[in-house]
Amino acid sequence: MKSFILFLLTLSVGFAQPRPYPFTTADNAFLDSLERDTFRYFWNTTNAENGLVPDRAPTRSFASIAAVGFGLSSYLVGVERGYITRTQATERTLSTLRFFANAPQSDKATGVTGYKGFFYHFLDMKTGERFKEVELSTIDTALLLGGILSCQTYFDKNTPIEAEIRQLADQIYSRVDWTWIQNHKPYVSMGWHPEKGFIPADWKGYNEAMLLYVLALGSPTHPVEETVWNAWTKTYPWARFQGQQHVNFDPLFGHQYSHIWIDFRGIQDTYMKEKGIDYAENSRRATYANRAYCIENPGKWKDYSATIWGLTACDGPKDTTVAGRTFFSYRARGAASTQIVDDGTLAPTAAGGSIAFAPEICLPTLRAMKASYGPALYGEYGFRDAFNPTYRYPSAYAYVPAKRSESRPGWFDKDYLGIDQGPILLMAENARTAFIWDLMKRNPYIRKGLKRAGFTGGWLK
């Protein structure tokens, strides 16, 4: 009881370093099964020959390079949790890094995997070549690099296979030409197409690009100038939403992705020093605001409550308007001062990816979702991507369990998405042991990038 009271006290002061959350035996049993089941998505669906992870399953799909990044870090959790051996993890990791190090790179539109060190957003699962006409993606490359650098730091033994992993990680990261893709300096462009050049949009405002800029600043070969960080923070939308003062961004994934690999607790840049908080606290506030919006439920969507909530980018039932209500398929749903996108579709990864910031509200939500919807929402790889209890129209059921209860109508996704499974697994582990966080504190490129961005204090001292 005393430790729980101390934990609650830290929530009332903006910049206090939170104490470890007092997970109960039942909490740990739930998280044990959740992590194990979610890990299987990456281990079982990946092409073992090249390490490519599908964007989604069981629907056949292309590979997502961001999902590969999440997968690489998940293998490390698998070793620590005893799901696989270190030898199994090194073999899978080495196959992955060899593929990305040797895959063809050029400015051609076909027959390539990337250009200037960056990789295309989606790749063919077998050949590894660019999928259709997708963009050369800076953010997805950054998420891939997050996983690659975690393996570089973890596999530290003096053996040929682990030495090669470290060498390949350096090779892949060092090849990325961050200065080339600064189409509008000092910012980094969102991407490039061989058919039409740079994407007009740059990484501005607050979003998942913190990791991208840290990596661009930490590059040993093509670093961007230090001024980029302060220029970027000047575009932040600081506002109050649902009683929470914070840098706003409507879908929760933007408050989660960079935090998977970087522990922002207790370290501050110039912007956050002026606000008196850190980015971890900012994400905690965003999580509370997202939940508060769902509790208020201005759209009167079915089942929204204090334990059934969570708006972020995810699958949806269909792009349609029925009975005056508009629904979407895949969409970046969210709620903030910037905008609100809400069609009654909720995603478990919204709470799962924030469990390290606010376990006291996220863990009960995950447990309630599993208990309330059973196999319609939770299957062999953990939580399916999304569900919409309100959508009760013809062909509503993407997944229909053998004995579906008519008291729980609605749409339930049949797929799991790699970029949503990753945050659930990795942030659950960070919440429990800070494993990925502590690992990345030892990575010299992450430390260099943070220091060049102006971060001080905490573990950077």
C-alpha cells in the first residue's frame, strides 16, 4: 500500500520521477501472457531468410520496414523472457541485417530496396524490393534503425556472429544521408519518390519524429546541424486539452514511438525546461487526455468508458457513411486541440503503447478489453488491431468467433499489425523492467544525438 501511495503522489507533480508501478501477481500474469503472445507475431510471421516482417497478418501483405525495427527489438525481449535462445536471436538478427546491408540501393524506381541509405516504406516480402510506388520513408527508416541499434548494443559478446551484427548495424546506420533529404533546411523531408522527387511536407510539429531527429543528429557520417532541434520545437502546438496542458498531437502513436527506444524521463531539452516537464510526462498527459475525451464521448459511440478507450492510427470497418455516421478503414484516429478524428473505432495499442507512462489507467483497460470481448479481440498473437462496437451493419464482422455473443455486436478486425503489436510488447517490457530504455542508454549514437539536441540532466549526466 505504501509503495502505491508513493506512486500516486508522483502523478500530482509534473516533473517528479515516477516510482516503479506496483504490479500485482495478477497484473504480471496478464502481462506475461500478453508479451508472449505478441512476441509470436514477430517470430512466427517473419520471413526467416531475409528478416522481413509483414505489415499485417493473417491477411497476406507486403513487409513494413518499421515493423522490422519493432521485430528486431522484440527478439531481445524474447531472449530476456526465455521465449527464444540468444543463438536463435542472433541468427534471425544477422539474417535481417545482412539483407538490409546488401539490398540494392539506387535512384531507380524498380528492383531496389532503398536509396541514399534510406529504405522504402513497404517491401515485397520475398524479394525485398520496393512495393509498387511507395515512398522512400524517413520515419520508417528511423524506426527500423531504432531496432537495428538496439541489437547493436545488446549483442556485445566477442564472437564472430555478434561482432558481425555490430559491424552491419554501423554500416547500415552510417550510410544514411540525412543531409541529402533536407529539402527545406533545417528540416528533414518526410520522404522521396524516384518518379517525382521529395515529398513537399517536412517533419514539423510534435509527432513521432523525435527519434528521427535524434538519429539524424547522432549520425557519425551525415549529421544534420544542431539548429534543427530548436527549429522543430518552435513548431510545437502547446495547448490545454481535456484538462491537460501538453504538446498536442491527436493520435497516441505520436506520443509513443520514439519513447520505445529512448527513456525521456528526467532529461530535458530547452523547450521542456521552459515548460517544467519532460517528454515522458507530456506523453502521460496526452494519454490521460485521450482517455478523458473517450469518457466524455461526445459522439455517443458504443462501449466507450473509463476502461474501454484509445484513439490512434489503426484499421477500421469501412470508408462509408451509414445512418448519418461516418466510418473509416485505416485512419489516424485521435483527439487533441489540433483535431479530432473519431468514428467509434478503438485500438488496444493506444493503451498498450502508453502503459509505461500511465500503467494505472492503461493496464486496467487492456485487461477489460480482453475480458469484455474475448476471442473476437484477442487471439494467437495477442490483441487484434482494432474494433468498433458501434458498427453493426451488413458484413460488419471481419472476425466472427464460433460462438459469438449477440450481446456484443460490432466490427472486430481479423488482422494484427506489426507497427501496433510492437509498441504493446516493447512498452510493456519498459513498464516492467525498463529493459529497452536501459539498453539504449548505452548506445553512443543515441547519447550523441540527444546531447546535440540540447538534452541534459538525468541519465545523460
